Amino acid sequence: MKIEMIGIDHTRAPLDVRQKFSFTKRAMGEALTWLKEQPNISGAVLLSTCNRMELWLSRTKACGADAYELLCGLRSVQEEGSARSYFMQREGQAAVEHLFRLAGGLESRIVGEDQILAQVKEAAAFSREQKTTDQTLEVLFRMAVTAGKQVKAQAPIRRTDYSAAHQALEALKAEGYCLAGKRCLVIGNGQMGQLAAAALLEEGAQVTMTLRQYHSGGLQVPPACASVNYKERYQTMAECDLVISATASPNLTVTKEAVEAYYAGRAQTFIDLAVPRDIEASVGGLPAVSLYDIDSFHMEAQPEEMRRQIAAAEQIIGQQQSEFLSWAACRELIPKVHKISSQAAQDAVWRTGRAVQGLKLAKAERVNLEQTMEEATAKVVGKLLFGLRDSLDAEAFRQCLEVLEEVYS
């Protein structure tokens, strides 16, 4: 079994490239179903967030269509346009290490943030619902999530459990922007929108959130937040100082044409936290309008305390990662164990053949006895070998099996 991943994220690709390879929930389901049907692919998991898109594959053989080519086909992107240079592809242990670090929050734009752990867990759960995982990916993602939870419980990285919304607001404040008393509109009532609204309220802003009419009965807005129907967003926007958009919609939520229809020339700030973009880029060209997107904000240098916390997190992640690699290595050796057990059993029956022939048994009884002896011997040898596996590391166990294979070759 071969594990591989291909991904694109904020460290390697600009927003315009990332949004070409982002997936809505519906598109993810269709993509996963199609991928599972491809030759030699036994499992697939897709992770698509505002900062990254990653595809995980479990192959039965180290062949088949290249992962990048598969993605280009899924997103109708011309392969010769060569976005390949923006992607990172990993296989085997390198792929495993990346997922464990990702779930532990060490690969995030904001090191140690909590959202990515939930996103990794949700990606695995969604693939499970689509019936596109296999045992290898199930165990891999389960153990990675476990590692992430242990980091969160045992080695939390302080001051980094901020969302992208928190980071955006901190960057504005660093530029001298005062949020207290500002009239703000948050477009989107998902997790990111909720975090943005809560962050604005913490700063003393006056916050209004949009609600879709068909969702308004089942969604909650944070206390002290007003709400407005999504269709009325532009009327509300005209009276606001700051607009944050953070939806999962594949379409624009704010267009230049609509903004110009109400625009009065006063200063306004727009923050787009979505991938693909929510706010048309040309909105930033209007006089006195400032537009920021998800790539406008960068992490500060890590203080010494954070480096110590990261080291502790890496130790936890390393332990869990080693356990998975050991499981995977031993799992790959199971067919060898069965083969050696069967060969040993046949050898035992052959060696006792003269004694069995000397027994006064009917032919059917003799055949039944030999079959019983072979099955019992195979079970005993198998039990011994699996016991040996539990007491040795994967490489030592592999070497033992190689010696036994030579004995019976």
C-alpha cells in the first residue's frame, strides 16, 4: 500500500492560484467518488480550507495517473498552465509526517491554531461518509487527530489559538486602525464568520451579521450581534466602516458594481477571508477603500517560549507518528507471515508423513488428520510470529521474516 499526498497552501501559492484548486462541499463529494473509481486507488481524502487544499491517496500499486493530473482534471485546469510548481507532493513517511504536523497545528499560518485539527477530522469524516477511505487512511487520520488532541491537551502553544480573523484584526490595529465603536458587517455565519464577529465584539465594535433567509431559523449569532438578511447586505454595508466576508460560497458576495451603487467616497475597509474570493478584487481600487485578503497578513517571529512549546508538541507528534509507521510496516508484512506459516505447516505434515502412514486409518481419516495438523501448525507458527512482531521494531521483524523466507525458499 502506498500513501501519497499533493497539496497547495499559503506558503507556496498566491490566493489566485489557490482558489483555482479549492473545493466546495458538493464538489468534494463528487471528486472523492470519482477518485475512488480510478485504477489502483483504494482510498482518498480531500481537505480544502481558506489556506490550503490537500489530496490524500492510498494506492494498491505505485502506478496510475499522477496526482497533479488528477487534480487538474477535477478542477478543469489546463495542466500545461503549470501550476505544478506551486504544489508539494509527498509519499510514504514524508506524507505521514506532514499530516501529523498539520493536525498538531505546526503547519498552519498561525502556529498552534485550533481550527485545523477540526478541519482534518471533518475531512476524514466526510470521506468516510462518501465511502472513499480505506483502512490505511482511516488509521492514519485517526492517529493524526489523536496526536493533535494530545498536543492541545498536553503541550498547547500559547497565544496562537487565534483564527485568521483575529490575525487580520491584529494587523489592522498594528497599522493604527481603532476598532472600538466602528460599525462592522460580517458576511457569513459559518465558523470563520462566527470567529470574526466574536473578535470584533471583543474590540468594542458594533457588529451586524448576515443570515441567509433559508438558514435564518437554525443559525445563531453571537450575543450583542445584530443580524440582517443576506440580500440586504449592501444597504447595511453602506453604513459600515469595516466589512469582513468569510463564506464557503463559490460565488462573489461583494462586487465592485454593487459597492459603487452606494459608494459615497468615505473611507471603508474590506477584509476577505474566503478561498475562493468573496470580494471582487477591483473593489480595492475605489478611492479611500482598503481591501485585504487572506494573504495580506503574516506571522510575527516566534518568541523563545513558543519555540519551547513547539518542541514539546513535536515530541508528542513524533511518538504518535512512529506508532503509525510501525503499524503500517507490520501490516505490509502480514502476507509474509501467512506465507511462512503455511510453508512451515506443510513442512510439518511432510515430516510426520511416515508416522501418519503407519497408522491404521482409512484414506479419508488420514487426509482429515493431515489437514487438521497443517491448520494447527499454521496457527501456532502464526501466533509465534505475531508475538515476535509485538516485541521487535518493524525493521528487525522484517529481517526475521526475510531469514525465514530464505529457509523455506
